[in-house]
Amino acid sequence: MTNMRATFCESAPLSRRAMLTGAGALFAWAHAPRIASAAGARDPRLVVIILRGALDGLSAVGPVGDPDYIGLHGEIALSATGPDAARPLDSFFALNPGMPTLHRLFATKQATIFHAVATPYRERSHFDGQDVLESGLPGVGRTTSGWLNRALAALPAGQPIRSRGGLGVGVATPLALRGPAPVVGWAPQALQPAGEDLGRRMIDLYRHTDPALAEALARGLEIDRLASREMGDEKGSRGGMNSVAGMAQAARGAARLLAAPDGPRVAALAFDGWDTHANEGGPRGRLAQLLSGLDGAFGEFEKGLGDKWRDTVIVTITEFGRTARINGTTGTDHGTATVAFLAGGAVAGGRVIADWPGLKSHQLHENRDLRPTTDLRAMLKGVLGDHLGLGAATLAGSVFPESATVKPVTGLLT
Amino acid sequence: MLGRIYAQPDRAQGLAALEELARHPSTARHIATKFARHFVADEPPPALVERLARSFRDTGGDLKALAETLVASPEAWSAPPTKLRTPYEFLIATARMTGRAPINAGPILGGLASLGQPLWAPAGPNGFADTAAAWVSPEGMKARLDLSWQVASRIQDMSDPAELLDKVAGAAASPVTRQALERAESRQQALAMLLMSPEAQRR
């Protein structure tokens, strides 16, 4: 399914579907390479943030104007009104209140949100979904290189963005940035403590198999939380790179490296913990806290990149979305379409780009998930094409193999 | 022993005392208990301890015979895996499971220290504890969790952790563990869970 009809959701919701067909004409798909834009005045910075575990797009960016939304997403649905009101984006979508920075960037036209996007992967395995998301391959298959690295490798030799290499943030470089082009790794802390989600999962496993280990680990984590609360942040981000403080710390460091005149221009990092099967929370709770961590990372990038921010695009993507209906544990299970964020001074922002599929039973993918109407690769190609100057043939060749039918979304950048 | 007078001169006196000490039934029971506690359970089955003690006595303290008696004992095989791998055993097992032998000893030494078993440096002359009860501690389990994550998050091209569970635990792999690994949100997380699973922690 390729999306030829992406549109800007700035109009009233009633006319949304009606305008979609015509809106396709607004897009003149770029067939000509635009090398000039990268080689010219702009010295681009590109950051790719991967959210591992599958972000619930319907709780991050709520279609509050869709009459079927609340019925499906129940108590974790975002609401345009009330004490925990979501932040309005347009007349149809609203942003999780945990993301004030992204909302400000959106309001100042420095952020664009894609909704109902998905990779070509249609099963529900995190492992395979992450492989497809990061490898850029059209389907499941293990590989040793990712689309971002191959994009770098495809640039003409001698371009600073290529010669300075990629920056892999964290103890392991995400697959998206691994491959033939040189990559340097940097981790905010050499020894990352395990995140809360891993601890939670182990305690759950022990409760079923080994109660003594469950009790010991639960007490160990509890005292650690207590120490963290009482001693503050003395030991750095105790929750690792996936805690709110850890995300900010990683972004702060990466921003400094990217801002350095002789530093790398392209970075990739991954935040884990988005697999919210239980107690997901809506405007408050676990997901909102994770989103606030991501939001804080956006803020750190903006601050740390300084005057390079205007040449920056931060791409935030996840392997797939989550079920439209909440489950019996007030969470959501593995789904299909979700959201993607573009933030940065180089983004022609202030828009939610979505060919909204609707949330009625027959409109859902397999009667359970938000149906994908935009191929995530169309967005990524649009960014890589306009920001790095890669041509359509390269993008459909080595970067995203066998994707000639997936046309880049143009006009995403200033 | 106590109250006995050893009349031998010089060195022979000490040797005579040690020899009698070695042949004392309490020594056999002590060695048998330590042996069974290390390999089988913190509170080993009395029948097993008795059989090992007899072996020790009957062979004049032959440790090979003692080991063979243990291996031939049904209790050694039927006892549930209640022992917790010591930090040393855990780190060695982790290196083997991930197929990544350390290039230098630094990480292993650092891991041993952070898990509470610094190499050859126990807090007292009686050495490190050999009971699961001593190692199943809140701070110890938290440290193992962090270390498992640090190991797993560094590995880029790993095989399927659920397949690795089969290799590691075979028929002893619990379906609950398998399901938990398959539901992990990333391969790295699944590998960390495998390293922390009862199958990998207990023995």
C-alpha cells in the first residue's frame, strides 16, 4: 500500500476525506535529485530516534475529532477538554500533554507529525518489526546494515556529512546506522543500568517461576528507587538511557557532538520501553512519562545544537503501532499504523500529515489496528532526499531496496 | 581429639594429630555436607550426605571417589535446581551463552566486584558463601539485572534468544520463560531476560 494522497490535516474534519483525493495533486513528486540543497548553504544535521517496543500513536497523538476514538481507546484516550486536556494540534488531532516542547515546535512550524504511518511489515513481532524498520528492507530478513548508513554511503565522497561519519548514541549503534559508512559510537554512561521495564518483566517472570528471586529483585529495585529519590541525580541518570533523565542526557551529549564544527552530522539513537501492554496510561502515567522523556530530548537537541538547529531534522520512528482497542489490563497490544515525528529548524512544520483511515470496525486493519495509509519510507525518503540530497533512484535502490513505488513525500523541509 | 595426648616428637606429632583429624567421622560428615551443599542444595538430603560421608571414610578421603559417589547418587539428579549461580559461575555462563569470551579479564573482574565476589578477595577467611540464600539478595539481584542488560545491550547481531534458551536449558526450559522471551520488546531485552531467567540463574 503506497500513499499517494498524504494531505495536511488543517481543515475541518468533515471535509477531510473529501479533500484527500484532490490533495494528491498538490504533490509534485520529486523525480529529480536535489543534490544542490545539501551541497549548498545548508550544513545539515540529521538525528534518527528509534522508539523500541512500538509506540501507541493513538495515545501520543489522539484523533480527538474522531467520534469512534473514545469508545476504542477508553480510559486512556486523550481528550480535548478537562483537567488533563491534550494540546490541540488542529481541529482533529491533539498531542499528549506530556509533550510541551513538541507542541511549541509544532506551533512555531518546526515540527510535523505523520499519522497512520507504518513500515511495510504487517506481522506483530517486535524483533522482525524492528529489523524491517531499521534495515529499510521491504520485508523480514536479517541484515547487517541499515538505511541510514546506506544513505550516508551513497553520498558523494568528500561531502562532510559523509566523511565525518555517523554517530551511534548508546552502548550499541542502532541497526539503522550500521553498515559500510564509518560510524563512531558514544554512550552517555559506560555502564547503563537496566530500565524499569526490564525489571518489571523479570519480576513478572519470577512470580510465575521462582518466587524467591521475585521477592529479592523486587526489594532490590525498590531500594534503588528509594535511593534515587532520596539522593537525587547524584549518580547520573540511574534509570539508564530509557529514563526521562537518561533520554535528556543522551540528547544533550549527542547535540554537543553534532554541533561541533568537526563533529558528525548524522546520529541515531534508540529509546526502549514503549511496549505498553499494561497500565499504559493516557494523559498521565507510564506512556505520558516516556513521551515527556522524548520531549525533553527534543528540547536538549534544540538547546545544544544552537545555531545548527535551523539545519536540523530529528526523525522519530517506531516499529509499529498498537491496537486501537485497549485490552483487559488497560494497555494496548501489538498493532500496525502509528505516528512519526519530524522536529527541527529545517522542518516545514505545523502540520499533521495523515490520510485518516477512520476508526470504525471495518476501517481498522484486521478489525483491530489503525490502518496504515502512509508508508513510513515515503516520509523517510522525503527527508533523506531534501535534507541530504539523495536522488529518488538511490533512495529506491540501495537505501530502501525494492521501493520504487513508494514515492518520497516532498515539501517536508524548509 | 580433645584431651588426647600426642607423644610423638616434633613434626610427627602434628602429622599424627592431622591424620586422626582427617579420619574423624565428624570430618567426613563436614566434607560430605560441604560437597553436597555446593552441588545439590543449601540443605542437602541427609541420605546423600550420609552416603558421601561413608564414601569419604571408606576410601580414606579419596576426593575422586567422593565425586563419583555424588554423580552416582539419584539425589544429585532429582533435586530441584535451588542453587543460585555464584557471580563467578554466572559471568562464565554468560560469556559462554553469548559466545563472547572476554578479550581481556577487565570486564569479568569488574563484573565480579560489582556482583559481590571480587576475585580471591572474600571479606573473611571462610571465603565466599556457598549457599543460594546468601546470593539471592536484593542488591545482588539488582546488580545481576544491570549487568545482564549491559551485556545484552552491547550485542548487535545475536541469534534468536528463544533458540538460545533451548540450547542452554533443553528440556528444562520453562514455557513461561519461553513466552516471556518471545514477548520481549527487543532482542536485546530478550537476551537480558534469558541471562536473568531461572534457567540461567539457578543450577
